[in-house]
Amino acid sequence: MSLVELRDYAAARGEISLNELAVHFHQSPGHIENMMSVWLRKGVFSVNRLPSKCHSCACGCSAGETIYRLNPS
């Protein structure tokens, strides 16, 4: 996967979660996050970190979700 492939896939959706990208590209969320940081610095995408839906991580939920949104050009 290249940076351009990642950008094009995410841009085609307009809004996509970090986990969706990781599953699609068969990469760790950390790897995707590092690559998306390039597009964040360039202003192509913005990021929104949503809080967890529960108040106790004993349920095994993630600590929130990271959503990438395509910025208008």
C-alpha cells in the first residue's frame, strides 16, 4: 500500500475510521495512523477522535474511535 492508495481509498469515502482502513489494507492501526499523518500535515484530511461509548473499559470496547474526513479542496 502506498500513500497515494491510502489517500485515494479514504478520499473516495469522504469519511472513514482508522479501524476500517486497517482492516481494508491488512495493516495495524498504528501503521495506518503514521501514514495518515502525512495527509493530515498536508491538510488533505482532518481527524476526529470520538470518545468511547461506555464508561468502563471492562467491556473490552476500544477507548474511542478515530475518524478521518476529507477536507474540501
